[in-house]
Amino acid sequence: MPERYILLVEDNPDDEELTLLSLRKNNLGHDIIVVRDGVEAIDFLFGSGQYAGRDISRVPTIVLLDLKLPKLDGLGVLKRLRADERTRTLPVVVLTSSSQDADVIASYNLGANSYVRKPVEFGAFVDAVSSLGLYWVLLNRPPPQHAA
């Protein structure tokens, strides 16, 4: 596993493909790990289930988290991450199609670092994800416990 990486939590194959394309377009130098539901995200981050034995000290630089996920929704994932000391300060950007005020409020109340609505138009989607990646990967300074 790379020293620095982005964790993408996304169940929609089209959105996954567009997000990967957008991030790679900028040659961010990060590998991207994709998980496709909330339970898999939790298992990956905490080294359980199919990821038992994974070195959980290797945390992602950023988690891009969809809200509408199978098994455990994005808000459930966020709640679990913020409840655990090991992942409390892990940068999480909610990247979702939802524009519901209730989802925005709940995301921030549960500790999301940012809330970005996925644009419908292809070019706008690529630009939004590219900007997210550039900011969180190259400009943002994570807390010391997440430094590589």
C-alpha cells in the first residue's frame, strides 16, 4: 500500500469512474483505494472483515465519502469515524448527489470537513473533483498523527 492515498467510498460505478479520472488527471501522486459500501469502508479503515490484518496505521490522506451507500450509509460511516480516537481527525469530504439541507447539516454535525454536491454536468464534475484533490492532497496540512 502506498504511503499516501485517497480512500474513495462510492457505490455508483459511473461516479467512481469519473472521480478516478478527475483525480488522475492532476497526477496527484496518490494511489486511490475504492470501497463500495459503508461496511467495507469501516472494515478497511479499522482493519476488520476482509481487511483483517491490514496495517491501520496507514491512514488515507483524505476520505471522499458518498452518503447514499448500501449496508451502512455515509452518515453512519462518518459517525463511526468521529467516534473513534484513531479516525476522529481524519479528513472526510462528503461527495454526494444530495442537495438536501438535512444531509448537509447532519454531515457537518457529525464532523465532515467539507460537503460537496456532485455536479451533474461532466466537465463541472471533473473540475470539482480535481479541485478537491488538489486542495486536500497538496495544500491541506493534516494533524500530526496523520502525517506520514
